[in-house]
Amino acid sequence: MSLVSPVLQSLDQNLALDGLVWDDSSLPQAAVLVALSDENEPRVILGRRALHLTHHPGEIAFPGGKREPEDRTPWVTARREAMEEVGLGEDLVHALGELQPMVTRTGFEVHPCIARVPAQLELTIDRQEFDSVFTQPLYRFADHKLFRIETIDVDGRPRRVPHYQMEGDNIWGVTAAVLALVVNIAYDAGLDLQRNWNTVP
């Protein structure tokens, strides 16, 4: 099937797609689904994590979650979690490619799975996971005026962390890093992440 968007075509051509098997990490593992609408200007699905959650409450994130023992690949995890959290049926998720895993400040190894989804979707929110779900045009994350790097203290060590300030939301951490990497490929945005997100800081 031909892609509507030249942006998605670029991602399809430039991202690796090899099934992204789980590695032998000693860290707990998770996968997220970066779902991009198949239209001329793709939109990305994001959600505000529920405030009662142990990890990253209230933060903006992609649908996703922890690896289950029976999950053969991160794509299995990402698709299942997207179905559970936002009602995105697995048959609507078409893989474009993968980014290398990243490590969160809470010590999870996160595998980003980049996919296209239909432009028109009716999502169902699991309120145990997200307080709200919304979309943003992907091109907005290529705007240097919205992007910054801040140094924060994590377990007594400085860590340089990307942030996007968009309306009243501060999108940061691995979510911001994934978005920056995606727009660097899709739009040649040239955002500098200033650290290796594949290693523990």
C-alpha cells in the first residue's frame, strides 16, 4: 500500500524494520507505540498518564508498557498495550520501523516502535492508564523554538534531558527524545539531543 504522506514515506525508507527482537538487557524492558496518522501532515497519538500510576504520573507519553514473559518482540508489547490503553486495534497498526532502545530515568529500557495508523480513529481510553489522549501534528516537534535541553539531577548525577514546551504541556524525557529523533529523520530537523539515550546515564 502506498503511503499518503511523504513524511511517512521518509520514515519507512530510513528506519530499520527487523522485528526488533528483545536484547539481553539486565534492565526491566518496555515498548511504546509511536502511532502516526497516515495523512499528508501526520499527527502523533499521545496521552497524559494517570496521576495514580507509580512511574511517570501525569506525564505525556506514548501508549506502551512493560514486556510480558510471553511477548516475542517489542512490537507484540507495543501493539497489545496500545489496544489496552487507547483501543487501537492491532489490525490498524502498520509498522514503519524502529529506533534503538532508550533508558528512562527510572531504569527501564524502552523500545520505540514507529507505525502508521488510519487518519480517522475512534480511540477508547483506559482511565487506569491515561487521564486523556490527544494528537499533535508531528511537524510541530521539529520547531527549534519549542525544544530545549535541561540538566537535571538523577540519583546525584547530572543528566541532560530534552523538553518540548507546547501550550500548557511540558513533554520531556524519553518521550521528547523519541519525538526529536523521529523529526530529525522525517524533516531533517537537526535537533541536538546532546547525549546517548541508549545507555544508563
